[in-house]
Amino acid sequence: MSTRIRREELAARIAADIPDGSYVNLGIGAPTLVANHLPADLEIVLHTENGLLGMGPAPHATEVDPDLINAGKQAVSELPGAAYFHHADSFGMMRGGHLDVCVLGAFQVSERGDLANWSTGAPGAIPAVGGAMDLAIGAKSVYVMTDLLTRSGTPKLVRACTYPLTGVRCVTRVYTDHAVFDIAPTGFVVREAFGDNTVDSLSALTGLTLSSAERG
């Protein structure tokens, strides 16, 4: 049995956890895939920081409007009732606590919920924190979508972040290709393990002391 799920499967898993009636921002990159898996029978309103409320799933290639993009410059669709507004108004929504959920990528997440997702601190790296810090502290729930390990096998779940922080104690839940983790006062809790992963095998991969949701 596989120990990993595909990115589209992970996006669908995240979409299933977003409550009906939520206002949601999807971060640049993999989190945008969540838009393609939101249940049609729920009213979930997607927000983009460049000024759109009511974003829909990715459009078919024949229906792309070059003027209709998200913050990552990807083509998007709009749903009936969609609204456009100034960038400043959009950030006011983000900073004012008006978003229920945001889904962000990450380089590292610490066991106390600190997030590092905008820079590895490498010399010459171009600063590009964008609106991530506003979302991290402004959204009521912060979900992280990421691989558990880097391409070199280094865990992204850590005791303390070594990369520049985006936000402190802001992460609610981490969705990875191996498992879903909640942030608890005691550290990471395995909410759901995929495939043949176990709490013990995930602890070995991350080098962290993990607990299961069943055991608390």
C-alpha cells in the first residue's frame, strides 16, 4: 500500500473540511487546486487578495479570460454574484478577520504552529512574502497544504522553524501527502494517516514525538 496520496487527492481532502458558508482564501501554488474540489451543494465563497470575491474553479482552456486571474497570475473563473474591488479593500478583509479559512503552502511548520512559507533565507533570495503574513494572522483558521518531506528528504514539520517566519502560532492544521496533523499544546497530533502510515512511522520520518487524535 502506498504511503503517499496525490496532490489532487489532498486538495479534495482539504475541500471536504471547509464548512458551509465559509469565506476562504487559497494561497499561491498547490492550494489553488482546492477550488476544483469544493462540494457543489455548499456555499463556499473564495477570495483572492488581488480583489475578487466569488472565484470559481479553474476554467476550461477555451474559456480563459486573460483579465481574470488570481494573486498567482493563474486564470480563474467567476461565479454568479462575484464582486471586484480595490487591492486595499481586499487586504482590509484579510487583516480584519473576515476570512474563515485560508489554505497556504509552507517550507516549514513548527510544532507550536509557527509558519515559514515565503523564504528559505538563501543568499540573494528575492523577498516575496506578499499577503501571506496578512492571511496567516487574519484568517480564523489557517490550513497548510504541503508535502511532508522536501525533495532531499528533510521534514517540513519541525520543532522550531529555521527559515524566516510568516506568522507565529497561527497554523490550525497541516495537510500533507502522508497524513493530516492538528496543532495542539503538546505539539503535532496525527488526525488522519494515509495509506500504511502510522504514528510511529510518521514520528520516524519527522524526528518528532507525535500523538494520535484517538489517544489525544
